[in-house]
Amino acid sequence: MSKAGLKIIVCIKQVPAVQDIKIDPITHTLIRESMPSMLNPWDEIGVEEGIRLREKYGGEVTVITMGPMQAKEAILRCLAMGADRGIIISDKALAGSDTIATAYALYMQIKKMEYDLIICGKISTDSETGHIGPHLAELLNIPQICYVKKVDLDIEKRRIIAHKEADGGIEIVEAPLPALMTTTIGLNEPRLPTLKGIISSKRKEVKVVTAKDLGGSLSNYGLRGSPTFVDEVFEPPSRKPEMIFQGDPKEAVEKIVQVLLNKKLISSRS
Amino acid sequence: MLERSEEIPNHKGIWVFTEQIDGKLKNVGLELLGAGRKIADKLGEELVAVLLGHDVNGLVKDLGAYGADKVILVEHELLKQFTVDAYTKVLAELSIKHKPSVFFIGGTLNGRELAPRLAARLNTGITSDCVDFDINSDGHLIHVKPFGKLMAKIICKTRPQMATAKPNVFKKLEPNWDRRAKIVREEVKINPEDIRTKILGRVEANKNPYGSIEDADVIVAVGKGLCSKENLKLIQELADLLGASVACTRPTVDRGWLPSSQQVGQSGKTVSPKLYIAIGISGAMYHTVGMKNSDIIIAINKDPKAPIFQIATYGVVGDLFKILPLLIDRLKKEVKEVKLRITAKDTQKRIN
Amino acid sequence: MQKEKFDAIVVGAGPAGTTSALIMAKAGLSVALLERGDYPGAKNMYGGAIYRWPLELIVPDFAEKAPIERRIVDHRFMILSKSSGFNFSFKNLSFAQPPYNAFTTLRAKFDLWYAKLAEEAGALLATSVSVTDLIWDGKKIVGVRAGKGSENELYGNIVIAADGANSKLAIQAGLRHPLRPEEVALGVKEILELDRKIIESRFNLGENEGVAIQALGVTHGMMGGGFIYTNKNSLSIGLVVLLEHLIKSKIRPYDLLDEFKRHPLIEPLIEGGEPKEYSAHLVPESGYYGIPKLYTDGLMVVGDAASLTSSIYQEGVNMAIESGIYAAKAAIKAKELGDYSSNTLSYYEKLLKSSYVMKELYQLKDLPKIFRDNPRLFSIYPDLINYVMKELFSMDGELRRVKSKKIIKMIRQRVGFSKLLLDLIKARKIFSY
Ligand SMILES: Cc1cc2nc3c(=O)[nH]c(=O)nc-3n(C[C@H](O)[C@H](O)[C@H](O)COP(=O)(O)OP(=O)(O)OC[C@H]3O[C@@H](n4cnc5c(N)ncnc54)[C@H](O)[C@@H]3O)c2cc1C
Ligand SMILES: Cc1cc2nc3c(=O)[nH]c(=O)nc-3n(C[C@H](O)[C@H](O)[C@H](O)COP(=O)(O)OP(=O)(O)OC[C@H]3O[C@@H](n4cnc5c(N)ncnc54)[C@H](O)[C@@H]3O)c2cc1C
Ligand SMILES: Nc1ncnc2c1ncn2[C@@H]1O[C@H](COP(=O)(O)O)[C@@H](O)[C@H]1O
């Protein structure tokens, strides 16, 4: 930990605020421009946790995102909540990145920075993979703790202690810093930005980073640097009701039970 | 960083990480053996279950029965409990040594933590939450997964082609207890220092009385048609009978009938259970975006024009207060057990 | 942190507020533009059209730069009864050429674009800020509050209330009362997504050309009407109905909209449209007599907040913009003089009085009352016109003379000639000052 206190990096992502996302017919990637968007809710929790830790131990919270310039809005929201500065990695060369290529770009930026704790969301509402956190922890070769419900730091011993979701309960785990954690809903209630927070966010630094700034070969980024690609998009077969039943409740119940039996969701006594 | 492997012909074998916890196999691993079997047969390659743990060789016969040709078994004191560090290390070393072409990992909490870390170590592509697989003319695996309102076919240029799937998406094979899988024991060096994230202890989670809805197989959902909080009893009874979690619409949360953790829709959660029973729900777009991917939707609503009937698989027009008591009665009397519970028990029996 | 103070705080980034902010920022004033939506326009709705003037005074090349959906070349009117319609249209191809005349736009895009201009000019745009209170120093307004605690206070020499119909700030400042149901209409609207080619062939439009449709006779006699506007890939369809009538009738607004959508002459126009968005919004309907006092010490009211709308012509944005210009001018003058009292701000009222807005609203001043008290306009006349047309056009062996008698009898039954005459005189008064 540097003298200036904790260095916390929160990876955030802007996601569409509507479910009805549009897909580019040619590249088969999400069209992100000009859609109402918001800060991924898990990342909002991440920013809140970062700010709380800073408030407790001192230091600095940097939020970082990779995305189109529009994603700056999401950065501004984090700054309005109280994060100290923002970085947006934005470049045409990064378009079409899958999770591996996204994590790689984030890694190339973060490895140049000082950090004690990196916070990612459990998942993002649009891609819903939850890959980035573990990818990034691996690339940076640091321990990871996913699905954190409660967290504290032991500054002396440079350790993170967390309660995390696990199959069948909560695990209490510990890891040395620097480490990466991912958030869950319920970790905290994110604060609403105050008027002063919003006004001052407009004056905080938001650094724009291009693919060239990241360094390395351009072929590691974007669609080219992505091991996976969307080959085809198709309309799932639309569902037409198989049956609408209108009539005597007794018969209706019979029909429901039949369905449950036929679909093997329940099995009959006989 | 590992060099990306694009030498496709060098990679052979369909691998499934068959997770166990406390000596019990997770269903999703067996389900993925079912999905993997088809792909292995199409390609004429081996279906391999990868089993990690301590004292778990008793599970090998199950893996054979559920379709594995071969089981790679790594047993070690330090693999007794899942840790992402140890498991990633072992699986990465195995993968580098044997070069599988496909690697499936079940989307349990552990699996979702492990798979992307492993993919990054192997520097290969990974596709989450697949719902179907196929092989294209170039021999690549086609990963089918939902993409907004649509479905996408995703191809991975590198090897192994990694994928995760949620529980209950694929079907297990009917077990054949005469089938035996070949066992290959592997030794992997693990030191305590390799495990950076240490488990200090466990707390049992507070049980959500309504059940978690994100990963439920059966959901009984209610809307404003329920009329009052008292009537929740009815819903809870039905849910208990079906082993279901209880979900709801926003107005029921606004009225304080149910906590917001149970809300489905635009400002709530997205769910895709096998069965979604929508009771007294009109089917506003804001609600349906959160549940329309359910396998089967049964809607009960007294208004025949309710939009929920446009997306329901089965619709029942009628008064819920008449239908539910009858349904509950019928289920209590005539139905032996809930199928989903049977499967859970039944595998447990076999495994123990 | 020291107490931060702006020259001007503008509350509401609709057309009125953004205009003021833009002009003041250009003149070098420090301006905070506060908007409660996640972005300007996020929550705003209107029917569909803006006019060239006076926007072009502020952004001369807006026709190229603004997110415009279509240029309106065709204004249609539909006077509907249950299953028929007396329709007419005014189409002018010169409207398809620069400088154009009117445009359909979507507020979510337009307001955002416009507010960005203010931001570029130097105004500090803060979104997701819902102003709750004014801050007073004695009887002077010195700032605004957006929640509890000093973290949510902001100070400025002038506050411009551009917070739309039923302006909370103007009410708090004591300049106006909350709108009464007879002074305000409720607008409801749906956006239906539809392929642009279908829109163009269905409405007989060239590329980028649009149509605006007003419909009468679809409100069960309540004061109001329906509208359809063509956007690029969607239609805006909605209704505006006087709140008082709506409350009395107990008809739910979306049921009314549904009925409008299913009208046999409307349904084919919107067929295949996929509902994308539903919204509702208030429109002040009180006209000239509803305009409140426009300023007090440290505060001015602009746009809908000052009830500056003209309902029959569906104007509002243009008036909001014009009032925004004058308020900005008054603020700039106040800054020069270092005097923010109502004394200086009265300059705003002076400018507005000699403007298009006030003159137009004055001319139409009796209209709201005439409309409100005359249900004939919204159901009986549409029905009658359709009846007359049907009689005149149908051939069933009946002599026209007999038909005329029937028509006269019908008019007598449904309105009476004295009333009809009175209505005609009123109508003449309205349009021929
Ligand atoms: C921005 C926004 C976000 C929203 N997000 C969500 C969201 O996340 N989730 C959500 O659910 N909603 C959301 N909504 C609200 C949504 O638009 C609907 O209002 C809501 O889904 C309707 O809930 P409902 O079906 O319970 O109630 P209603 O629409 O009132 O429907 C009740 C239904 O019960 C039926 N009924 C009544 N009595 C009986 C009976 N005795 N037997 C059988 N049937 C009966 C009625 O016929 C009716 O169809 C959102 C709205 C907005 C504007
Ligand atoms: C159905 C309908 C159809 C219409 N059709 C047309 C038409 O075709 N052409 C036309 O010219 N006009 C039309 N109008 C009128 C037009 O929309 C308005 O006159 C115009 O928008 C007024 O602009 P404004 O800036 O004064 O207010 P608004 O556009 O209402 O803007 C007010 C802004 O203030 C914000 N705000 C409110 N309160 C607060 C607060 N407390 N804190 C922070 N921000 C706040 C709001 O979010 C909003 O962005 C129509 C109106 C309706 C309802
Ligand atoms: N483009 C991105 N830029 C920064 N962080 C991201 C980005 N995409 C995902 N993340 C982080 O990874 C988490 C999981 O996202 P995902 O893997 O997309 O489900 C998010 O909550 C963010 O913390």
C-alpha cells in the first residue's frame, strides 16, 4: 500500500436500461450507441463498497471501463457517487471484444497502475457472463473472491477477509492483497449521488485511453483478439399457446395436472 | 501468458468437469455428460469426465453410468474442498497435457468462478450459459446461447473450446450401470502456498422463506390478482407442493405483500425456470421481459384478454380462488411426489 | 469546500430551460442546468412536432444537426364518428425543401441533443437531480435544494424555473397555484415501431417526409383530440384530454387511447406497429388567463411552467424556446447591473409582452373557455358532419331534397340552430381577429 492509502480500482460497465437490446445485423454485436443506458447494478454496488473502504481506510477509488465514449456517462455517475477519478478505454479497435479480449484490455491498463483491491460486478445485465472478474484476476495473477456479501480489510497484514456466497451457505475466506473481488446484490445499498457530488463529478478527471495507449499488438484487441465470435443470430421459435382453457375450474385443474404429468414435472401415484 | 492454441487437429476429446461437493456429484456435471455424449459421438471422440477431490474414486462408476468413456481422476488432500486456485491449477495442467478439444463446466457458483479463470490461464475462448451444442462443417463446436431476445450461435477459434451451462438445461442420460469408464489417475503437485484464497469457515445462509428465484426450476408467481397479503397462504401451499420458489410482480412488492427479492421483470429479476406458473398476473411487458424465457408458462387469470395469455404455453381462464384450492387438493391427493425432488433423492441414493 | 455559487441555476432541461442555459452560457454567465431525468428528455414527451421558428434563431443550422425524424409536408385533419370520417389534408411540397417548416422529433433524442449544445456552450449540465425546494434569503430566492442536507444545496443569483407544467418552483415562489383540473389536459401517447418503408408508402411520403394528423370526435365529447405523427421508424399516436372531463367521465386514459387505436379509420394507419413506449404528460390548457406572474426576486418562470402553450395548434416547444430566450436576456442584463431583484427581472416580462408568444396567446384568450364549455365541438359536430356527408354521398333512391330535410331535422334535434349559430359566431371570432 502506498503512503497515499488504499488504491482501489472498480471495473464498471454501462448497460442498456431496456431489455429490448438491438443487435447489429452485420457484426452480430450489441448496438450500444443511442440507447438509454445505466450503470450495471452490480458495479454500482462495487463503487459503493470502494467508497466505503476508502472512507474507512483512506486512499483513492478509480473507476475504469472499456466501452464506447457514451460509457463516460456511467463513469460520471460513479464520480458523482464519490469515486475520485475515471478511466475510459475507448477505441474502434476494441469493438467486438469478447470477454477474453475485454479482460485483456483492462489488464493492459490496470497492470500499469498501482492497486490493492480490484472490484468487479458478479455479472453485467447485458452479457451476463460474469467472466471478466476471474479473467482479470488470472491475467494479473492475483487471488480472487467471487460473490462477496461482506468485506473488510486487514491493513496491517495486507489481507482481505470476506463473506462469500457458496453452494449451500456462506463461506468466510481470506486472501492476501492485492486481490480481486466480485460483488453480489445485498453487499450494500449504493448511495444516491448528492447535488454537490453531481456538480463536482463534472470537474473530476476522466482519462481517455486508446488501444495504442494500452500498448501491445493491436491484433490482441477487439474482434481480432477475441477467441470467440458470434457466427449467427436467429429468432428463437416463437411460442404460441399450446392450449387456452376456459370453463369449469375442476376441468381446468385436471388440465394443469395433465400438463405437469406429461412434462414429467410431477409423477402420479398410480 | 500461454500461447493461444489454434492447432485444432492436435486437440481431441470432449471433457466435462464433474464437480463434487462433500463426495456428492453435482447434477449439472451429469447433465453435461449427456450433452457431451452427443458431441463425442458426432465427432467420434472420447467423452471424458474430470473428477477432482479427495477420496472420491467411488464416484467413478456413476460417471461411467451417465455416459463417460473415461474418467481422469485427481485425488489430493488439498482438493478436498473447492478452491479456485487449486482447481484452476490442476485443470490447467491436465488440459495442457492432454489437449482436449471441448471443455464443459457446470454453471454452479464454483463452476462460474473456476471456468473463466481457467479459460484465461489457457488463453482460450469461453461461452457462458449455453443451451444447445452442435458441430459445424469445419468441426467447430456451435455454442447456442440466448442473446437479448434472440439466440446466437457462437464459435470459438481456439482450443479447448470452453463452455458453461446452467443447471437443468441439458438432460442426463438414463444411467446404464453396466457401463464402465476407464480410469486414468493423474498426479498433480499442489502446495498449500498455491491456494491464496483460504477458507476460514462457513455460515449457513439465512433461508429465504420464499426461495431464491434466480436458479429455481419451478416458480409460482403472483400478481395483484391475489387481492391481499393473506391470500399468500394459498400460493405458499402450492409452491411447497411443487418444490417451487415464489415470485411476484411489482405491484405486489409496492403493496408490501412480498419482498423485492422476489420481483420478476424489468426492474426486478430475470428468471428462466422449467415451469413458471403465473397467477393473477396481467402480463405487462415490464413483467414478461423477466420470465418469457421460461420453458413452460402456465397462466391462470380470470380475464381472457389478459396479455399473459399471449406468451403462456398453457392458459387457464378462471378465478384463482376457485382453481387453486382445487389444484392444491388434487396435487396433495393424487400426486406421489414432485419429480424434481425424486431426481435429487434418486441420485443421492445411487451416489451414497 | 467553499459555498459554490452560479450566476444562474436553471431547473429543467426541456426546451425552455435549455434555451435559457445555452444563451446565458454563451454570454459568459456561469450556469448550472439541473434535470431530474437520467438524461435530458428521458422523461419528456409531447405529441410530435417542432417548428423551425424560433429554434433557428438560436441554432441556425439545426435542420441539419438536430436529431430530426421527418420534415412535415402534410397536415391532416380527421373528424371522426363511430365508423366514418370527414377528412382533409393540407400538403405543401415546399415544406420538404429548406428552410422547411415543421419537423417531427422524439423528445428523448431532441432534448438530449439540445442540452448537449448548452453543455458545449459552457453550462454545467447535471442530470438525475430532482429539485425539491427553493432556498430563500429573506424574500429573495438564492438557490435550490435537491434533497436533505447541505450536500444537496446549490446557490445562484438567479433561478430559472423551467420545470414544466405544474411547476413546483413557481408554486413555491408564490407565483402561481397548482393547476386545477379545468386548466390542464392529460396527454397519453404510445410509440409504435414500424418499418420506414411501410410508413412512407402508407402515408404517401417521400424519404424524410412526414405527416401530422389531428383527429376530432374521439374523446366521448370531452375537450381534446387525438394525434398521429410519423417518425423515421415509428408512429407517435396519442390523445390529449382536459383533465376535468377525464375525471368526470371516469374513463381511463389508456382505454380511450386503445379505443382511438381501434377506430376503423385509424387502425389501418397503425397496423403492424409494435408498441415500444407508453407515456403520459400534462399540458397547460388555460391559455392567456392562466399565465402566472413571471418573476420575483431572484427567479423567473419560463415555458410550460408559465403555462405558455396554445392547445389548438399544439404549440408549446416554440413558446418555451421563445420565453427561454427572453429570460436569458433579462438574466444577462441583471448580471451586468449586478441587480437580481424583480426590478431588473421585469425586463423579461417586458420582452415577452411584445413577443409572438404573448400576442398569440392573447388573441386566443377566450378559446379555452369556449372549448371547455362546448361538448358539441368534440362529439356532436363530428357526428353531424359525418351524418351530413353520409346523407349527401349515399345513393339510395331518396331525393336530395328529402335528405336535406332529414339533415335539418337532425341538426335541430342534436344542437338546435341558435346554438349552432352562436358556435359559428364564436368560431369566427377566434380565427379572424
Ligand atoms: C419503468 C417500469 C418498470 C416496471 N418494472 C416492473 C417489473 O420489474 N416487474 C413487474 O412485474 N412490473 C413492473 N412494472 C409494472 C408493470 O407495468 C405492470 O403494472 C405490472 O407488471 C402489473 O402487475 P400485475 O400483473 O400484478 O397487476 P395487474 O396488471 O393489475 O393484473 C392483475 C391481474 O390479475 C387478474 N385477476 C384479478 N383477480 C383475479 C382472480 N380472482 N383470479 C384470476 N385472476 C385475477 C386480473 O385479470 C389482472 O389481469 C414496471 C412498470 C414501469 C413503468
Ligand atoms: C401530449 C402532448 C402533445 C404535445 N404536442 C406538442 C407538439 O406537437 N408541438 C409542440 O410544440 N408542443 C407540444 N406539446 C407541448 C410541449 O411539449 C411543451 O409545451 C414543451 O415541452 C414545454 O417545454 P418546457 O421546457 O417548458 O417544459 P418540459 O418540456 O416539460 O421540460 C421540463 C423539464 O424540467 C424537468 N423537471 C421538472 N421538474 C423538475 C425538478 N423538480 N427538478 C429538476 N428537473 C425538473 C423535467 O424532467 C423536464 O425535462 C405537447 C404536450 C403534450 C403533453
Ligand atoms: N467493458 C467493461 N469495462 C469494465 N469492466 C467490465 C466490462 N465488462 C465487464 N466488466 C466488469 O466485469 C463484471 C462482470 O461482467 P460480465 O462478465 O460482462 O458479466 C462487471 O460487473 C464489471 O465489473
